[in-house]
Amino acid sequence: MNQDKPRTDPRILRTRQLLKDAFVDLMQEMEIEKISVNRIAERATINRVTFYLHYRDIPDMLEKMADEMIEDIRHALSRESLDPNAGEENDSSVLVRLLEHIAEHAKFYKVVLGSKRTSVFTERLLKMLSGIVKESVENRNGTYLSKAGIQKDIAIWHGSAALIGTIAAWLRNDMPYTPQFLAQQFILLMVHPVKE
């Protein structure tokens, strides 16, 4: 049995989930500036002291929630090993798993990506997506980019911003497409850019 990472007490995990759920619920109802530790604790049905056992303050809670978000996404993306020679199938598989994870936690992502006041989530997700897009650009589009005179870093900025924008719009529109269909469409746009 792998003992690299100590197991967290299930009661701690349950309390943190209650706090996270309470925060997300409150974000749906009011501006972040109006959310207080008291409101979060009350909504989570815990006392204020318990909040401070887990977080220093609300900004600390946001930072830790953003860290957990990235860790959850990494876990979702690493469920199966990927064949580095699979090309578009790999890109599609990674994107499908990402979108399935986001769909499974749609309430959370809709709130945190939709709020301009919680940029820590968008910034962390954008950084992670940039890594995914960078790998795709380096593996597949090198020849096309050089022929077209497009700088690799600009292609990565464009691809990651387009992906996060697409995900946010998909969530705002109540996910009208399956993760698989959306992934296929996005891959088509990235591999075969629209030309007039």
C-alpha cells in the first residue's frame, strides 16, 4: 500500500465540503464582498470557530479551494494513461475527461468561473489549461504554425483563452452539448482553424 500521502480524517473532509458548498451557495445569492465567515459557518451548520480550524479567513479559503480544484482536475485527467503518439485522440480524451469533470461539478464551476471577484479560480484554471494546450500545440501544430508564421506562445495563449471561454459559455448556457461533442468541436477548431 502506498503511504506517500497521509489520509485526511473523513470528518475534516466532510466539514471542508460543507464549508465549500455553503460558500458556493452564498456566491449564487450575493456578491462576494457581502459574504462573511459568520454567513458561511451558519449556512454550513457549523460554528465560526470550526471555520477557523480550517481557514485563516475567506481569502485563505479561496486559495485552498483553488488548489483543491486544480488537484481534482489533475486527478480526473490522470485516470488513464495516455499514449503520447495518439495525436488528436489524446487531445480529445484529455478534453473529454476535463469537460466531464466540470459537468459533474457544474454548480461549483459555474459560480467560480462566472464571478469576476474570484479570479483566483480562473487564473489557476487558465494556467493549467495553458499546459494542456501547450502540449497539444507542440505535438501537433508545429508545422502548421511555422508555415503560417504564428508564434508558438501566441497559439498557446489563444488556445487556452478560447478553451476557458468556451467552458464558461458552455456552463452559462446549462451545458447544451455533451462533453464528448464539445471536445470534438473544440479539437476541430484547434486543428483546422476557421478560414474564410
